[in-house]
Amino acid sequence: MVVSLPWHDRSEDVTDLRAAEKVLDEDHHGLKKVKERILEFLAVRQLTKSPKGPILCFIGPPGVGKTSLGRSIARALGRKFVRASLGGVSDEAEIRGHRRTYVGSMPGRIIKGLREAGTRNPVFLLDEVDKMSSDFRGDPASAMLEVLDPEQNKHFSDHYLEIPFDLSEVLFITTANVYYSMPRALLDRMEVITLPGYTTEEKLVIAREFLIPKQLTDHGLTEKNIEITRPAISTMINRYTSEAGVRNLERSIAGLCRKVAREVVSGRTRRMTIAPHRLDDLLGPPKFKPDEGHKESLIGVANGLAWTEVGGVLLTIEVITMPGKGNLNLTGQLGDVMQESARAALSYARSNAEALGIPVDFRDKLDLHIHIPKGAIPKDGPSAGISMALAIVSALAQRPIRSDVALTGEITLRGRVLPIGGLKEKALAAHRIGIQTIVLPADNQSDVVDIPIDIRKRLTFKYVTTMDEVIAEALLPKSEAAVSAELTEPAAIQEPAAADGN
Ligand SMILES: Nc1ncnc2c1ncn2[C@@H]1O[C@H](COP(=O)(O)OP(=O)(O)O)[C@@H](O)[C@H]1O
Ligand SMILES: [Mg+2]
């Protein structure tokens, strides 16, 4: 064991940053800011010639390219690449090894990784550092701290190895899914780069230029054997996956390649063109419903726009009233910030009840229930504030909300509208669903340039600073309520009892 470790072998670094940039571009579409920060990081490392800088940490949802960026950095530097997953590690010995007196003893993952690399200066990716846990067998996070600390890792001791190994030339990179579960002490040493995920348009390019060519090669196929049409890729993105990254999309493409490989080998066909209608057959029925808005203007239903872990989405916000005592129910797995935002929206409606045409005594008679469907998508943040306020006012005042309008904006208790993030992604989502008008905070006016021009031209933006303006843009007069009720619930109108009771 001792002899098989790379005590002296090291690879020569590629120092040409332009070559590094080229490699990063070859391996990944987009990610402009991420690549820039990586190149800056590499430049500083080269100038300071010291490994004492911070450790890169990629944070983002699955399938956004964290691991493959690590691999790409290794390729750009001409270094070996190894990775170790720390997910679920709770035993310090996993990192530091077992003493040889222990039955079945082994070195820890760091030393194993170096043996695998065969050089003492690989790029070493430590995956899922946020998923380590500590228990009675010691705290792996503090062992990691020692591994990553340039003051201490010159003499890293693995219990199995017994003599120290110098880790100071290793370029460690860490990854995590979420920020908040990262061990604090580790986070302090890291330079965090977040990868938020891709728009449908970006996924389409990634599929065509990266995932499909890669899967074809892996399955021994060429473009002569299979053509996946653009609409078929779109359908796979929107109906077969629901994710921020492209992991399941890549799996679906692999699934298609397997089917085609079988057809080709059995001689049944030499070439298959895959259009959307073939997907049912090849991949099974779609797993997700298309993202769609509702057609009629309804009471208590608002089109909120949100920026979630899976990108920009339309969140249909439903508010219903029922007999009660002024309680507020929230369902649909809303995060803390969103819940607070719902309470602020309700307070606004309460304190302005009279002006809003809401029965002032509603608190003594009614409970409010706010529901945001799509339980699988984690939803948080303040930007649904004005949509929730609008839906509450609509439900209480019995005035319908225009269905062709989508909204985004934070609300204060006094009904002021504050700016939000992720406008580009939200606008893309609104456009996808066929919304024409977006109500947004006046303070976000300067962000509109980020929206691709062809989509910008087809949307109308209404800038608002107060809730009054939101209501003026999106709420229809009460008299039209009857019309919309008729549209949605024709059965109820025909009921003779309802007519009598009037
Ligand atoms: N921007 C991108 N361009 C090209 N391929 C990408 C991009 N982002 C992700 N991929 C590919 O998607 C797949 C999943 O990425 P991966 O690195 O495993 O994600 P993560 O580690 O963040 O979960 C890989 O095949 C990766 O190469
Ligand atoms: Mg990964």
C-alpha cells in the first residue's frame, strides 16, 4: 500500500489560461459567469503560487454540471481527476482511515483517491459535502476541515497509512446541493459559486450539442442511425422531466439510444427519426403535465411567477374562503419566507378592507385558505407577495382576476411593491404559457433588458409601485364576476334551487 501511493509523481500544469478557457467552453454550454469565476480563480492561484487560497465550492441542484465542471477543470489544467462522494458519511474513519489493528481496516477516501489518481496533484472533487453527518464515531466535517486546511494538510495523517502524506498540491473542489446545510466552518474556507439551473431554451442547446452526441457515442450509434427532432427534445424537457439540471433529460436520451441500438442490431431498421408522437411508445407515457395557465378569469386565482430550483415557473395561486374565524391556512409546501409573505398580504387586505370593497367583518366569519399546487416543486421567496395579495382581495371582494396577466413582486404590510430577482426566467415561463402581460415592480424596470428580445417584444410590462396599481391592472370589476362564474361552473347556474334562493 505504502509504495503504491504517488509520493513523488506529479503532472505538469497547463498554465495557458486561454487554453483553459477553450476547454471549459468545449465541455459546457453557457455558464458564462461560472466559467469566468473559474478562470479568475485559476489566474490568482497561478500568480500567488500558493495553495492557501479558498477552496472552490459549486452549489446547485442535481444535474446542473457541478461534477462535470470539476472534471473539465482537471482537463483544462492537465491534471488527473478523482472524486469521492461524502453523502451519508458519518464516520470520521471514512475520511481518515482505520488503524491497522482494526479488522478489515482500510485507508480513508482521501488516500484511496490519491492512489487512484496516481499523482500527488490531482483535481480532487469532494461531492455532497453538505450531506455529511456527525454521530458517535466522530465528526467527519472536522476531519474534512483538516484535509482542506493548507496549514494542516501538508502532514495529513491517515490512520491506516501511519506516516503523513502531503496533500498541499491537491486542488480540492467541493460540491453541495444547498447552501444552508453546509457545515459552517467549511463554508468559511470556500469560494462559493452557485449554479441555478437552465431554462428550457438552454436545455435544448445542451441536449443537441452535448448530451445527444455523448449518448450516441456511448451507445455505439451515429447520427446516421438516429435523429431526435427538436420538438421531441422539447417534449422530453417539458413532459418527461421536471428539473433544474439535465440529469433526467440525459437519462431519457440514453433510453432512446438503447431502443434504437436494439432495432439496429436486430436489423429491423438502420435509421430512426424520433418525433414527439414516438416518445409514448419508446419512453412510456409522459410523466408531467404541460405547464399551462387557465383560460377564464376566475375569482381567487392568480398567476404568480416564481424562480424556483427548477427554473422560472408559473405558480397558480388559489385562495378560497370558508366559514371560520379569520384563520389562514397555507398548503402546497411553502417555504418560511413565502408563508410570511402570505401573512403580509393578508394584513394588507385587512387593513385596507373598506377601500378594497371587502366586507370589514370577514375575520369573524371566514377562514382563508391559500393553496399553491405543484407540491413537488420547492417554493420559497418573497416574490409571490403581490399575487397572493391579489388572490386574497379577489376572493374576499368577489372580483375575478384577469387570466392573461401574470404577476411578480414582493409586498410590504402597507401595500408597497418591492423588486424581485430572476425576472428573465420568470418572463420565459410566462411566455411559454401564453401570458401577454406581466405586472412587475417599477424597480425592476432596468432588468427587462435581460429578457431575450424576441420574447420581450411579445410581452407587455406593467410597472407598479403600490398594490392599488396591481389591482387596477389585474382585477376585473365585480359585475363581471357573474359572467366568469357562468363560464367555469355552468352546472351551478342551471340549478333551480340556486335561482330560487336569489
Ligand atoms: N452547461 C452544460 N453543457 C453541457 N453539458 C452539461 C451542462 N450542464 C450539465 N451538463 C451535463 O449534464 C450531465 C449531468 O451533470 P453533472 O455534472 O453530473 O451534474 P451535477 O454534478 O451538478 O449533479 C453531465 O453529463 C454533464 O456533462
Ligand atoms: Mg454531481
